[in-house]
Amino acid sequence: MPGFRRHDDSSHDLSASSCNHSPVGYHSVVNVKITVEYDGSKYHGWQVQANCLSIQAVLEQAVSTFLGVPTHVNGSGRTDAGVHALGQVANFFTDKDYLPFRILRGLNALTPTDITVKAVDIVDNDFDARRDGRSRLYEYLILNRSTPSPFYRNRAWHIHEPLDVDAMAEAIECLIGEHDFSSFRAAHCDAPHPVRTIYQTRLEQRGDLVVFTIEGTAFLRHMVRNIVGTLADVGRGIRTPQSFAELLGARDRTKAGYTAPPQGLYLVQVKYDPA
């Protein structure tokens, strides 16, 4: 069916034939873009899954209730179970003539407190949140102090040993540009190829937090978390910055480090070409 591109949505309890997917056959249909913030702690990621609670399923239920018709919500990309978002983007079509502020208030009245719609925009009908995204910006938070914090229990990865932040910052310089990221790819990743382009990386200390920032065209499954887990080895002195660069060239996941836990990862922003 033209319109939305589905990604393994067959398990959803809303019938594909009854969902409001696209503006085909309508003249007054509008394309609604939403920017969403969520705490992913209790969710099995973004994507709808059978017998699991997901962000997409909750949003689709809220949108469908608000509009009074089953409606598919198309996300910019998946986040894994336990991963958070400050700026996830999605879109859906409707033939309802609602102003953005009414959609914003209506959806937030229908979503739980750990999911918030931050912004609503009416966009061109050819806008696709997933296809049109030019880059994704992620941050990963490490709480680096001797004791854990109840406030960061589900918000950061606690590492009690002091980390060498300078060595970690040196290691990530090799990530900029286009590379084969097979060394940081999950074994069950279904991407057709492992080549990705990274635009920027940054590592900084913010009090007790060590924050890793990375922006790229797209990311392989667990790619950011595998990079962070290996960077932690550099910070602990188990690896050198030079060996980190050599690992990228090796294209061998078995040589990389531990997959960092999901709670420290945040999708901060999805960037698009100016309208």
C-alpha cells in the first residue's frame, strides 16, 4: 500500500487494512510530525512487538483514540529496550482539521507520564520521519564515581573505577568519516551493510558524568553501545587509544568490548533538511 513504509508491524493489534496510512484518495488529509521524549525504562524499545509494551504501540493507541480511527505512527528509527529519547520524531496522516496545539494537548492527555509529545507540526505530505532523516544525534551517559546514584539508576551506566577521559577522547577521533563498523555491529543486526558515516564525536566530563556524543547518518544495531563498552576499556587502561583505532579496521566484533547497558543511551535529535 502506498504511503507509510511499515517495519515489521504485522504483529500490531490494529488491522493493516483499517489503519490510516496515507493520504491516497483524500484531498484534505494532512501529515502530522511529532517530536517525542520518553523514558524507555519499562518499554521493549520503539517498535511494535507481539506481547511486549513498546513506545510505538502506546503512541499509536493514543493517536488512534484521539482521531477516532486506527492510525499508524511512522518513527524515524528504532530504539532498543531501555533506551531513552529526548527528540524522537514520528509522523502520521489524518483527515481531521485540528490545529497543532490541540493535537499536542490531546495526545499528552492520552499518553502515560513517561512519554511526552514535545512538539507538533503540520508538514508536507511527502515528509517521512524515517526516510527523510539526514542524521541522528545520540548521547551516552556514564556515571563515573565510587558510589551509584538512585537518580541515575535507569539513566546512566555506573562505572566506579576512575576513567581516563583524555585517553577515551583520543580514541574516538578515528570514528569520524565513512567506515565499516562491523567491529561494533550486533550479531543479529539486519542492516544490509555495515558502512556508516559519522559526522561528529565528542567526549566530555560533566561533574560525575562522562558524556559521549556521536552524530551520524544512521547506526547499526547496538553500534553506539558497543562503541561505549569498548571505550570504557580504554578509560580503564585495558586498551590503548591506538588499539581502538586498529579495532575499527579489524571489522571483527569478537575483538571489541562489552555492550554497554541500554539505560545510558539517549536519542537526542533527528536532523532534517530545512523545509
